[in-house]
Amino acid sequence: MFYTLPKQLEINNLTVSYPHGTVLQNIFLTIESGKLIGIIGPNGAGKSTLLKTIIEQIKPISGEIFYQGAPLKNQRARIGYVPQRAQVDWDFPINVWDVVMMARLKKIGWFSSYSKKSYECVKAALEKVDMLKYKDRNIRELSGGQQQRVFLARLLAQEADLLLLDEPFTGVDFQTQKIIFSLLKEQIASNKIVIVIHHDLGESIINFDELILLNKKIISHDLTTKILNSKKLSTLFGEHIYAN
Ligand SMILES: Nc1ncnc2c1ncn2[C@@H]1O[C@H](COP(=O)(O)OP(=O)(O)OP(=O)(O)O)[C@@H](O)[C@H]1O
């Protein structure tokens, strides 16, 4: 049997500021493929800022980010990103098929995206999230959970190596949550790096292999079981949390 070496994302001494002040300070992280990674932290902790810095939407004051030992900025096509629901313009007039096809444009460019492979890839991604039957629907005519499924299909169609998701479970029902977790687990099984900002401290947290507790700094990065057995979650959020 072959053993595939894990791939690595490395963040070295990252500091990010907005005009009002520093929101991420001296972040060091090494994240490996093959594990589902959850980022947890209170509102305003800098979680979204961290993902936005990785995708270069925000420029850090200092720090470097590497994928497989080379600067990530030269490997942008490897990154797939699902933004927070609130940041998407759901009124934009575009249908489900085209939203997912846009992932192919990003990956291989305008002309090649109309290949048979791209067509098959988009179809397969929509089938996986059970949204192929809605392919001609405008995205604004979908429910919140259906919109999240379409964005997940777009992520799958991109065939990225590094998958970043900002609160993909917001507003989704239990069935959609199950589908999303199971697809993300498939991705880590094919040696991808998957990082998810997660807000729910209830039972769903045990789906993550590792948790990163963030509050401007890294409070802890460890196996989920270890973090749940420590006092770190309650220290970060106060006593009224459900996980334990
Ligand atoms: N574009 C911006 N310009 C200025 N300040 C910002 C900007 N985006 C975020 N902030 C501020 O930076 C801090 C971190 O925000 P960020 O969205 O990264 O936190 P978060 O942990 O994702 O929060 P939440 O859980 O509420 O989504 C907050 O105080 C926020 O108000």
C-alpha cells in the first residue's frame, strides 16, 4: 500500500492590522493535509481576516505564507475559498450552473473552461451536493442552505488543493450540514488541506480532527479531543458553552 505524504501550509509570523488596530498578531501555524481543521474564536477574533490574508484579499503588515515550501502567492490557483454568506451578493443575476462554472474559469482560464472535462466536472460537483436539478435557477431564488450547497459545488469544481471555508454551516439544516461534512471528509481523504471557520460549539465540533483557537493570537492548536478536554474553550468563550 502507498503512503501519501501530507502536504503543508505554513504561516510564519503573520501580523495584520486595520486602521483601528492590530487584529492578528504574530501568527505561526503549520497545517497539514488529510485532517479537517476548524478555526474557533469569539466574534471579532480575526478568523475571517486570517482566511482573507491567506487568499491575499488583505495584505499583512508582516509574515509569510508557504504551501509545500514555496510562497503561496505564486500558487493562487491552488486555493479554493467559500466566503461568509453575508459577503456574497445573492442578488447578482447568475444561474447555478454558471456560478459553479466560474470555478473552472478561475482554474484553467476562459477558453479551456468550455472543455468537456469542465462540463463533466461542474455536473459531477452539482450532483454531489444534490443541486443538479436546480442548474438553471437563478441563485437568488434558492434557499440559504441551497445557496451554500452551490458554493460548495463551486469549491469542488475548482479542484483546489487548499480549501478555505468561512462559516459554511450558517443557516443550513442538519441534512445539509451532514452533506457538507461528508464532502469535506472526502476532500481530506484525497490529501487536501481543509480549513473551516466554525461557530457552533455544539456536537458538530467533533467532526474536526484539529481545532485552532484564535483570539488575535493563536490560543491553542491541537487535536479536537484534547481541546475539548482542556479548559481552553471555556476560557476563550466564558463558561456557557455546550461542548465538553
Ligand atoms: N475591512 C475591515 N476594515 C476594518 N476593520 C475590519 C475589517 N474587517 C474586519 N475588521 C475588524 O477586524 C476585527 C476582526 O474581524 P474578523 O471579521 O476577522 O473577525 P471574525 O473572528 O471573523 O469575527 P466574526 O466571528 O464576528 O465573523 C473586528 O474587530 C472587525 O471589526
